[in-house]
Amino acid sequence: MSEQIITKEGYEKLEKEFNHLKNVKRPEIAERIER
């Protein structure tokens, strides 16, 4: 696997998107599946 270099800003953007998907979108999808 090759090493990827990422800027601090790029990392923060990815982390923000990941947290949004994990904490907002994932529960929404789980709720739709439960119905």
C-alpha cells in the first residue's frame, strides 16, 4: 500500500465529513430500515 500525504486542512475536511456521515446520516438510514 502506498503512503498518501494529506494536508491538515484536507484531513479536517475528511474528518468532518466522516463524523457527519457517522452521526447524522447513519442514524437516519438505520431508522428508515427499521420501519
